[in-house]
Amino acid sequence: MPSLKQFRVRIASVKATQKITKAMKMVAASRLRRAQEQAEGARPYAERMERMLASVATSMRGSAGAPRLMVGTGKDQVHLLVVATSERGLCGAFNSSIVRLARRHIVELEAKGKTVKILTVGKKGRDQLRRDHGAKMIQHVELARIKRLAFSNAKPIADAVLKLFEEGGFDVCTLFFSRFKSVVSQLPTAQTLIPAAAPAAAETGAAGGAKAIYEFEPEEEEILADLLPRNLAVQVFRGLLENQASEQGARMSAMDSATRNAGDMIGRLTLQYNRTRQAGITKELIEIISGAEAL
């Protein structure tokens, strides 16, 4: 049985931990609002960009002049996985859920005889994937010093992917991130970046009717040559913003659970402390009474 001093030390330690987790919850809550606004603000632009490119690309599919970013290399052998996670932990299952989805994708691809390459964004994903798939990792992007995400932070990642694609380094590129839904719900997502996938709603019309007819100036080839690389950077930026909001939501939820668990532990330890103290007092009284009777 631990002594009273040991109980007091442990209770004080848990109380100190509770203060830290409560403070981290409040910090995550304050950061969540800004991150959620950024993520929700980026969604309409990214989705509209996809729909517009799908409209432009519809007439180009199957033609000899179609951009490679839209139609791909014509092969499906080498896959590049861009796995975006956070730089810090203490955010529940946020990082592990993204990595788990990427690992499942790797297993499925290798079972089909495909070659897999990995580009990681964020230290936590790199550390988890390096254990089993370190030989497949070709590049890592660190964002630890970034205080506020901007488009300029996503552009180098997109440029690295484009450069590797132009060099023939892969055939298909997939981005893994966590889509923010609410504080308690984040959805791990795999989005194909190359070849650019056209949403079904854009091809058939938003309400299932006829597709809108557009006239383009200049020609479709010139528009796609400029917009497809930009769209890649936009989709990467959107994924990073979704990740940022999901990370803060997951951290807020995790720290709230940790704070409540610390309170429960303090209650149990206090109860054990009082029982031990009462047992000690009872023992002393018995010894005093026994000694008095002996006299």
C-alpha cells in the first residue's frame, strides 16, 4: 500500500497534468475557429476549380493534344502517395488514421504488383511510415516553422510533384489527408491528383441535366496548360487546410478527454488517500486504547 506522502505526490502530479491538458484544450479551441474558417473558405474555390476544369477537359479527353496531367501517362504501374499529417502529436487518432489509410492503400497496390513511392508532409506521418516503408520514401516536407498556412506553403509541394511527374517518376499521384467535418469527426481521405479526376456533377450538370456549354478564349489547350498545374497546388493547399482544422479539432477533443480522465483519477486517488489516512488513524487509536488497557 502506498504511503500518504506518495498519494499526495501523485495527486499533485495529476493535477499539474490536468492544468496542462486544460490549457492545451483552450489553445486548440482558439486555433480551431481560424483553421475551420480557412478550410471552409477554401472548399468553394477548390470545388469550383475542379468543376470548371472538368468542363474544359470534357472536349479534350481522347484527343492527341490532351495534357498529360489530365490523361496521365497511359500506365498505372508507379504510384506516388503524398501523405499529409501534423508536425505535433497529442491529437488523438488524427495522424494514425491517415497513416492507416495510406498503409492499406500501399498493401492493395503492392498486392497488384504496383511500385509505390511516398512523399510525406509532416513529421508524425514520416515517423510512422518509416518503420515499415522507409525504403519507399523519396522526399519529406517539413512545416513545423509555419505559423499560418498560406498558398505559398503548398506551392513547393505541388512543384515537387510536378517535377517528379515530368521526369517520369510516377504514373498516378494520390493525396492523403483528413477532411474536417466537426470537432469530433474527421474523415481520412484519399484524393487522386494526377491524372486530374473530373467530378461526375461537372460532367452531367449539377442537377443531373445537360452540361453547360462554354466558349473559351484562348483555346482549351492553353487554358489547361496553365490551370492544371495551378489546380494541383490548389488541391494540395486545400488538403493542408483541411488537415490543419482536423488536427486542432482532434487535439481539442483529445485534451478534453484527457482533462476529464485526470479529474476521475484525482477523485479515485483522493478516495484511496482518505481511506489510507483513516486506516492509519484507526490503527493509532487501537494502539492507544490497547496500551491504556494494558496499564
